[in-house]
Amino acid sequence: MSSNGFLASPLSPAALSPPTTPGSEYKIDASYLSPNVNMASRLEAATKQFGVLLLLSEDFVECLSGPVRERVGGG
């Protein structure tokens, strides 16, 4: 449970940004999250399509160290 008392999915914008009060002078521009949330949603849907527990994007695999990359098949 988050500090504001709400449950948030790990990929939701609420989990990725601090809560704000409506009308607050501090606004959060979440537009930069949209492509990442969209990719996460597509990967989640693809896990069901392929019947696997986890899929990693190419961008994510490129961030892994060499030995870990080889272990996950990203050679």
C-alpha cells in the first residue's frame, strides 16, 4: 500500500509519481510516462499470448550486464 493509502499497480502512474492534491500549484506532467506505460501494457498482454510469465523488451535487455544478458538469451 502506498503512503497515500491507495493500492497501486506497479506500472500505474500513481505508483511512479508522488500524489498531488487537485488544485495544487504543483502539477505533474505524466505525458513522458505514456510510451513506457503503453510498452508495459503490450508486454503484459504478450505474456498471455505466448503463455510465458515474463517478457523483456530489447531496450531492457541492452541495459543488462553481459553475463546476465547471455543468461536471458540476449547474447
